[in-house]
Amino acid sequence: MADSASDSRTGECTLSDGRTVAYTTSGDPDGLPVFVHHGSPGSRLFGSLVTDSAKAAGCRLVIPDRPGYGCSSPPPDGWTWSDWPADLDAVRRAESIDRAAHMGFSGGGPFAIATAAADWTTRIALVSTVVPPAENGLATVSKIPYGLRALFRLSSALASVSGPDRIVAQYTDRAVPDPVTQAVGADFHEALRQGTNAVARECRRFARESLDADGVDSPLRWWHGTADTNAAIEPVRTLADEVGADVVESDTDHLGVLLDQQRDIFEWLTADRRVSESG
């Protein structure tokens, strides 16, 4: 569920071009480093949804705001998921991390996959991941000029009036505990702190660009719901087959997979370390 304020620390890394990347760390401070790639929209506050499970598995979470989200600087023109590993590498060095695993949720999936070729990446867990070119409601809206910006502005305004339940309903049909509802709402609003440019930019690219899986040599595993209407499972099955990865399927929806499977996810991410320690 949500982590307490005392369990997390906020940091900021300045990149070579002067941009800054804001991030939080939480979980086990002495554990296996895991970079968490938030959704679209999303922010460093997403980590509060998984901190307890990460801590139990012995994981040290690092959750950055991608460019233009939360407190991170907007990206330069043309910036996309293939540029993310370089930004992330600066955060890695700032946190004195040698090697790390990754977990990408929803729209964070392509950014997690982009780290697969980095020599410091160990394993990558993909949860309810969007596989570009995406075919969903947001992809349709992205074809309308300024449509995505208007949609997210409206969603933010409605959520401010009616509360975070409206936001949660975009990701799951199930009833969730109040701490989860509050955490999802806080993440959504923090994501749009600088406006809707970042999420509109990502969703347009998800609709129009293909994800290049060439060069993926890190172990990958997907966790995906067969009832996920936010990110279809068929492209996930296709891409996983192309790269020789497993898909753990469950009869649930977009957010449901994260809520139900996160302990299993972090156990898988730490499997190499456990084998090393037992040997």
C-alpha cells in the first residue's frame, strides 16, 4: 500500500544539459536497487503503491519523474523512450548504484524496456504494459489536435471536484482500499503539476511509433491482465514471444495486476541475488 513519509527520501539529479530529474527512494535502503517507471501520466509518488512489497522482498526503490512530469524538467524536442536510459544513468551514478533491476507499469513499460541494453541492468518486470503502437482510447484521442491535453485537463478538474475515486475508476473496476485510492489520486495530480504536455507527448508516441525490441538481452517477464482494457494483452503476447520472455496472465484488469502480483514481481526481480546468497 502507501508508504509513510518517513520511509521515503526525495532527491534531484542535474543532467549534463542542465535539466533536472526529481526522484524518490524508498523500501529497503540496503536492498537490491530497482528503478520504477511510472505510468502515463504518473510521477515519483507512484512508488507508494509498491513500497511495502518491495521492502518485504529486500528491494531499494528509486522512482524518478520522467521529463515534464512532477518536478522533473521538460525534455528537449524529440526526446523519447530511447533517450531515457542516459537520463537514468545520471540518477544511478548520483545514487552510487552499480547494477539495478527495473519495473515498468503501464506507460512506463516502453521506458523500462529501453534500459534492457544497458550493461548495468539485471532484470526487467513489465506490469500492465503498453506496447506501442498502441490501439486504445487514448490512441484514438491522440489523433485529434489538442484532444489529449483537453481530456487530461478535464479529468484533473473532475477529480479535484469528485475525489480520487474517479481516477481509480480509469484503471480498475474493483473496489480498492482507501490508502490505494488516495495514493493513485496523489500520483495523478503530481504527474500533471506542470500541465498536460508530458502525457500528451507520450500518448501520441505510443499511438504512432513502434517499440524496437532489438538488442534486448536482459531477462524480461510480463505480468498482464486478460481483462485489461487500458493496455491490450495481445501485443504483449506477441512481443514477449519475439524476445523469448514469459507472460504471467491473470483474470484481472489494469491496476488489479499491480495490486495482486507485486510481491511475486519483486521476488522475481531479486531471484539472482537470492541464488547468489544461497550459493
